[in-house]
Amino acid sequence: MTQQHKAVALVSGGLDSMLAVKVIQEQGIHVEGINFFTGFCVEGHTHAIRKKDRVKPKRNNALWVAEQLGIKLHIIDVIEEYKDILLNPKYGYGANLNPCLDCKKFMVHKAVEWIQKKGFDFIITGEVMGQRPMSQRKDTMPVVAKESGADDLLLRPLCAKLLPETKPEREGWIKRENMYDFSGRSRKPQMALAQKFGFTDYAQPAGGCCFLTDASYSAKLTDLWKARGDRNYELDDVMLLKVGRHIRPAENFKLIIGREEGENNFLSGYKKQFINMHTVSHRGPLLLVDGTPEKKDLELAAQILARYSQGRDADEVTIEMTDQGGVTTSMVVKPIAMESIPEKWHV
């Protein structure tokens, strides 16, 4: 009997990786998926928190794609290993804090290690030449293949005809004529192929789910590193930067204020780790204080909290503050005027 060859696909949860897997499945290859959890790609997390996002799908798109394709998905935690990629990218960052070329090289390298352990034959990605400005250019795609250690075991089905022949093609495991020559940023060829395969529901790309491509998120992360004096981070830092209104009145402290009920509920899970405040006399948000505030800083924080509560127009608002030791005190403050919260304080 002819041996069935096996491939592992990098599955992000987007349309491209979904199509790449299907193209190879159509050629009789056994495919399984792999998804690397860095902490920075959790779009379903924010959808689940915010009331205004309730209509959006609350799903892990990588798992959902695997289910649609009928493949096993392996989710691998690389949070600690990924820190060096983010902090020391050999090829630098994109428009924000996205180390895209180093990131792709890292993930393909991890996939190489995986297939060696599991006895799989080659690796698939959903890359399209010219779609991403850093990692998916004609001159950088060979860099990923070479420096990851994948070499000719890395197959990109959606643009394979534009690239040198790979081992799966030379050995006859798959047919090159059944690959594609997609290029550029237009999504029309992928959407047409999706229609051919009968895919009608899939995640929209828009930069993918990586928060590091987002200017606002990158600014918050840069601010965090500057305030701490080092560039280390933990998963809690990554998650908190995605939630709430972030205001830094001074270098020594920052305020994180819930913008709605869902965010308040999420932030309440961190109350034991931070000094926290909430309004008593009026309905209002939860506020966390990050840093080393002085007494005058806490008074300012209470005034800002009052401004974002329903007592914003009142003469006085009662605030309860609980420190990290669990001691609660009350204070009565006058809400600060909005013009006294300058734009430069907003991270």
C-alpha cells in the first residue's frame, strides 16, 4: 500500500490557513494543525468581556477552523519563549511592535521541531506573497524557510507556483499544478477559492488577531515598559493592556478604568493585586491603580474616577478605596473637570 504522507499546518484561524489546509487535504495528505499561543492573539477574549461586542463571535478561530476542516489542532504555549522574539527581533518591528518576520521564523522553527518529534513529513502555511509587508515578501519568504531550518519542507500552497519547488512537490507527494499563484493584498482570489470549497463563514483578516499590530496597544505596552524601567512582561500585563481606559497622570502611577459593566467585571479579578477604587454615592466604574502612587496621587485618582461616574456633575462623590492589604477607606471628592484630564495622560 502507498504510504499516506502527513503535514502539519500553522493554523491562525484566518481564511488563508483554512484554504491552505483544504488544498492539501484535497491531494490525499493527512493534515493536522498547530497553533502557538503567545498571549497576544486572543480576539475572542475582548469580545467576551465587552457588552458592546456581544454580537461578535466568541470563539477561538483556530479551533473553529480545525473543526470545519475535520483536523486535530495542537495548541502550544510559547509565552516564555516568545518574549525574546518580541524584545530582541533580529529583523526589527513593523509599523508598531510587531516583529512579523522573526515571529514567522520562530513559529516555523517550532513546527520543524514538532514534525521531527511526531514523524510528520512537511509543513504548510497560508502565506500569500506580497500580502504582508515584512514576512510575506518575495525576498523575505526564503529567509523564513532557511533560518527556521525548514528549508524545502515548508510549503505555501496559496502561492507555491511563485516559489521554488519544494520536496513534497519533487517527491510527488503533492502535485504542483494543483497549487496556486496568489499574490498581493487583494482578498478576491481567496474569497473565490473559499466559495469553491463551500466556505461561507470565516474570520476577516484586517491584520490578523495580533494585538502587536495595533498602534493603540503598542503604545500602551511601550508606556508600561518605560514606567517600569525594563521590558519584561507577564501574561496578566498582556491581558490588562487590552481592557479599560488607561490614564497616566505621572510617571509613578497609572489608572485603569473600566468603560462598561463587562470590563468592570473583568478588572475586579485583579482587585487583590492593585489598589482599587469604586464609587459609593453614584453608579460608576471600577478603577485600578498601577504603580507607586503617593497620597496626592490617590486623591487625584479618586477625582478622575468621580468624573467618569454618574456623579460627574455632582458637588461631591463618595469613593471607597481598598489597598493591597485589604484595608478599605472612604473619601469624599469633587469630580475633576474633563479639561483637567489632558489628552497626553491618555495612554
